[in-house]
Amino acid sequence: MPRWSALLGAGLLAACAGQPAPSQPGPKDAAPATSADRVQYASTYARRPFRPVLIRNATILTAAGPELRNASLLLEDGKVTAIGTALAAPEGAMVVDGSGKFVTPGIIDTHSHLGVYAAPGTFAEGDGNEATNPVTAEVWAEHSIWPQDPQIPLAIAGGVTVIQVLPGSANLIGGRSAVIRLVPARTVQEMKYPGARYGLKMACGENPKRVYRSRGPSTRMGNMAGYRDAFIDAEEYRAKWDKWRAERKGDPPERNLRLESLAGVLRGEILVQNHCYRADEMAQMLDLAREFGFTIRSFHHAVEAYKIADLLAQAGTAASVWADWWGFKMESYDGVPQNAALLQQAGARAIIHSDDEGGIQRLNQEAAKALHAGRQAGLPVTREDAIRWITANPAWALGLEAETGTLEAGKKADVVVWSADPFSVYARAELVFNEGWLVFDRTDPARQLRTDFNLGQAAPGVGR
Amino acid sequence: MNRIRRISALAAAAALAALPAGAQTIAITGGTVHPVSGGPLENATVLIRDGRIVAVGREVAIPADARRVDARGKVVTPGLIHPASNLGLLEVSSIEATDETDVAGDVTPSFDVSAGINPDNVRIPVARLEGVTSTVVLPGGGFVAGQAAWIGLLGDRREDVIRRAGVALLANLGAAAKGAGGGARARGLARLERLLDDAAEYDRRRADFRRNAIQPLSAPAEELEALLPVLRGERPLYVVANSERDIRNALHLAAERRLRLVLLGAAEGWKVAGELARAGVPVVVNPFQNVPGFDNLGARWDNPALLAEAGVTVVLTESESGGPRNLRWGAGHAVRNGLPWARALEAVTLAPARAFGAGHEAGSLEPGKLADVVVWSGDPFEYATRAELVLIGGREVPAMSRQTELLERYRRLPPQ
């Protein structure tokens, strides 16, 4: 089963969206003509077996509909198999008394730098920004991730099951993201979410123009020209490769990793994840996407998203925002804590993300802050909406909405049992299941990951 | 320099004495009142006149001319005191033109932040709308960075907001001490010891100093002068120390010279909790801190709880990117991780007031104190709770900030 899921993952990855993909194998009888035809850095993640789990009598926020009171949830073989009121425990099942407790999908963070900006915060392990060129679409975050980052167990203890690790925002185009499951691992391949599409990190505004001030771009118009130049090159590259793949005549075109990533965006296989604060700049980026025929899956930070929530709803672009970060630079000066609620009101897809090793541990609290800021301002937002901000909507932003992010029969058993309403400041994640496997148990030190870095250190570990 | 500092301190003291009179008498009635100086009172009244609290209790006579605030079903607490912010000193951290926290040099004890305070700073209304009514504002970076001020968060002029300048002298025994020591914190610590010794020498031998009949001292006179209140125990030395090692160094330094010490950070304070309790040192901790760095490998979320359990005076702070508005949720987070609720409330009210010598002026609901009062819709630490009425020095905080104006402009799209 585990092997099978890993193989399936590689297959899915290759066959995204039914388009010719760089990693799609060639004709069965032919040896790969180019390295591009071989499997690229496949996931070796394997679901860990666990006995069936029945959680009884809990309040369940499914993120797919109204909340359920006194309800039960059954997990088997890594999946949600039933949700209802009178479920029987299969033989050998772990039965959890959910009285007074809340159950939610595992939290998904669209914007993390765990592993690429690892604790203890040294330059030696600061591998998040390849700030050597404004366009580095060729770098992949997974090649920087350190699986022993001691921040990983802390995030798990906060109920987080899946994250997107992004390169930093120094560059116009910073590279590919990695979507990983938060499980103990020796290699990043063991964490890679099988079949997840890559994201492409792009960044607007102050960061790139500050970092490249002396060589350019040094202005926002320079930023725009930089993206356009890159995608013009990518169009040509894509056409060359598509032609060659269709005909298989002559030598394959020369591989260019930078353009391969950008061509992936043009083919719709790679999802654009765009750091962008200001409303007017987001509107420019939507136009850029129109020019080259792709869509931006999610803006990130999007401190001014509320000003153009209608445009985002129209474009079908999500906004991954903080609850209340603001004012630390000019492009964040107009932040309001009702950002998520205003997006929700306008019918746009709101997401609460962390971009922070502290915030990732309490995304439920950040969502609570955003929810109540909205309610107190008279905006029509509910707990059912807010749970989607940290589960179903981020799953969509990563292209995983068919697999995870909600509690429905057939979905992955990514589940958190909370001591109380997760939107209470006092709530603690008590049990965390990652694809059905109990990755965290607040009462059992054996179920509290300590990374190699934690060993022999004064750090007390998680659960505290 | 020194003279200017004294004048500004005097001005601040005068401002404190003549705090803006609340134009009216206010009676907050029927609420669950947490005076902090004592246990909670159900269905009690807080009576305020001329900017001060005049009575708290269940049997308070309400003057006929009083504005009545019905707080039935609500919670009434002292205003929260943020012990370590830069409100009023810094507007946009990436924009140097808006930053008055930092000066060049690593030993600048004479640097008094108070003249840099801007009462119109747009971050102030955002913080006070969540119940933060006053704050200790800190100088930035250096090794011996300068003097903190205590400010109220409502007022048109600087004199209206500065409650007291020079409430603490900030020093840093962590990474900054390492830098100041030329690479090793032991040398940084020795440098601080020498500074304090030189200040004492300067004070003893002022005449020799003027005649140049004294060995060279390690800092100019104005800097040594600024250390004297610390040496006399009049002004706390507010020391950034996170590792057990740095905390012990600070404790030792303060004990030897009988200094008043307040610690800031103390991520590994839980390891030294017994000693901190015995020394009676208030400890300002960030309840959100648990990510290990080499200066704080033992950081943990239950640090405030463990410190309190050992009898340490805990003060809570935060350094969230959403700003000081997060203080009350930090307190809630500390409760989530084991700090008793009443201790958490004390840790954001009376404990910081006392730590910075303002225990007689603020931090609790007691007759005679400044009327910094918040009426909450429920538990002040909960996200679902709203600060419904915030009084600072008896004046009502307007329900407005730059953020509320942006919200109203964009509530409906496109904006009108």
C-alpha cells in the first residue's frame, strides 16, 4: 500500500492536467531521449499504517458544510470513511471520546518557510532566498528543505498537516514551492505530498526592487518588465518543446530549468503563488496573467486584498492573508484585521496563512482573530467560513481540494481533535492524524516528534 | 544634555499631576469588576471623576450628574499595560524616517526616548482599541541602549501622553553584549561592570573629574551621569537576557550592586525560576516564544506558567507583527499554557505597573489611581470578546483608527 501510493504519486505528478509534461515518459519502447523525460525528484512519502479511529460525540467542523453536533467520525486506512451520529467502532479501533471537543480537518498552510529558514536561525541553514538574480524560476524549495528543522514538530503540535514551503520573496520569480506533509522524515522526498502540483513563487513590490536596486529592477515598472521578459522567453521555450514532444524528430531542444518552470505555469501545471501586498499591484499582476494566458492561484500577504475583493472573486484568485499584520513597511501600511472577512463577503476565496514559525503553530487563533474582527465589524462571517480559511481554501490553493482540506467520506484522514472550540484562545490540539496516522498526541511523549536537532538540547520539546 | 533630561522629566511629572481631567463623572455599573488589587466583584460599580478612580465596590453611591455606563453581563478591568513597545516612537519599521528608537553607538544610557514620542502615531489607536491603555516604550538596539518612558495612549500633545520619562534603563546581555564585548559576552558583561564602577567613581570624585585629576573613565560624563539613578536603585535596569547563562549574569550583576532589576525576554527563565523568585526580580516574557535559537534553546510556551508557579512576578509582553493590540491574546495564550487566569490579568496590568514604578498610579482599579479602565463584552483574553469602552485617564477612547477608516471606505465595493 505505501509503495503503491508513492508510485501513484509519481504518476499523478507526471500527468498533470493531461498536458504534455516535461516528466511524462516517452513512448513505452523508447529509452528516455532526455533527462527531462525521466521522473523528476519523486516523492517517496509512504502513508504510515494505523488502526481505525472512531471519534465519538464531538462537534465537527467539516469545512464542507454546517457544523455537526454530537457527531462521529470514522477513519480507516488513511481516509475518512464515515461521518454521522451512530457509527460503530470497527474491531481494534482507537475510540476517542469527543465530548466537549471539536474536530476539524488538518490545518494547511499555503505559506511557510519551515525547513528553508530553519531554527536555530543561522545563516548556515538559511536557504530560502536565492537572491543572486531577479528571476530564479530554476530553483526548487525542496532542494533547500532541512527535514530536521525543530520548527516542524512545533507546527505539528498546532494541528498542521500539510504545508507549502516557498522560496523567499527577494526575487521577482523566486522558484518552485514544495508541498509537504508534516511527518518525521530523513529526506524531503519522504515528506513530499504525492502528486501535488508545484507552485511558482513570484513577488511584487518592495522586496525585489530593494534587493536588486543597484542592478535592477529598482522600480515597480522594472518589476513588471522583468516578469514579462521571463514569460516571453518561456512562451518560445514551451512552443519548441511542445513541438518536439509531438513530433519526436531530431535532437530534443536544450533544457533550461528556468524556462521549464515558467513553461509549466503556461501549461497550467504549476500554480502561481504570488507575494503581493498592494491592491493596485495585484491588479497589474492579474493583467500580466491575462497577457500570458495563465491564472494566479493565490496572492500571498495581500494586505490590501480587501480593496479589490470583487476583482479577486471575478478572477478566481485566492488571497492568502494574515489576520492582522500591518504597518511594518509601506506596502503593508493599509492592513486591516477585517481583510479575510471582507474577502469572504465579496465571494473571494480567503485563506489565513502564516509565513511565520510562530504563527504556523496557532493558525486557528489567527483565523479566530480574523473571524471576530469581521463579526465585530458587522460582516456576515461564521465559524463555518473561518474553518475553511485554514483548511479547504488552502487545499484549493495547492490544488489538493479533491484529496484533503475537508472532512468528507473519501477524503484523506488529515484530522485534528481540539480540546475546545478551535477559535477559542484556550483551545489546544490534542490529537493530530496525518493521513490516518497519529502523528501527535498531547498526552503521549512518544507521539511528540523530536527532530535530530532537538536531541541532547535544553529544549523541552513540543506539547508545552 | 543632562539638564535637558531633567527638564523633560520634570515636565513629564507635571503632566502626570495635571492629567487631562475627564470632563465628566462616569459610573460603570453592574459589571463583573476585576480590580486586580483584590478578587473579582460581581455587580459592582467603578466610579470615576476628574480622570481618577474614586470608588470601586458593590455599594457605591452614584452622583446624579454621572454618566452611567451599563456593564451588566460585561467584564471590567484595568487598562492593559504593554511593558515593551515602540508605540509613538516608530511608525513604519522599514522607513528610517519614522523610526526614533535607535541611536548610533552601543553605550548610550543618556538617550531618553521621550522627546521622540509622537502622540499622533497611527499605531497608537489600533493598540488602544484592544484595551492597551499605556505602555513602556523602549529605545532600540544597543548594548546599554538608553532610557524607556511610560506613556498613556491618549492625548493630543506629547506632554499629555508622557506619564514618566526614564522609567528604566535598557541594557542587553544577549547578542548585543557579545558584540559590545568584541565577540564574547563575558567581555561585554565586564564592560558593563566597568561602566557602573566608573559611574560610581565619577559620582564620588566630581571635583577631581573637573580638574582632570582622575584616570580616564570608560564613558563620557553625560553617559555616566545617566547610570547614577540605576546605581542608586531609583531606576530599574531593564535587561534583555534570554539564556540561562545571561539571566544568571544579570542576577549576579544586580545582586552585587544592589540594583533594581527587571528582565526582558527570559526565554529560559523557567530554569532559573527559584532564583528569580528569591531575588524578587520581575520578569517580562513573551508567551508566544517557543522557537529555539542558540540564545534560547529552552524556549517554551509554558515559561510564564512555570515562572508564576515558582513565585516569580510575571509580566507579559508580545512582539507580534500585528502590533501591541495582541497583548490580551498573548495573555490568553499564556493561560492556555498553564498560567492561572488571574495571574495573567495581573501580568498585563498591576505587575508591569509595579515593575516600572507606577504601581501607585495605574494597574489596578483602586481609588486614587488613573482611570485607565476597559469594559469588555466578555473574557478579555478571548478572540470573541470586544473592548466596548476604553478609558485612558478617564477620557473615552474614540472608536476610530486609520484601520477603521479604511474598513469603512472599502466595506462596500467599489468604494464611494
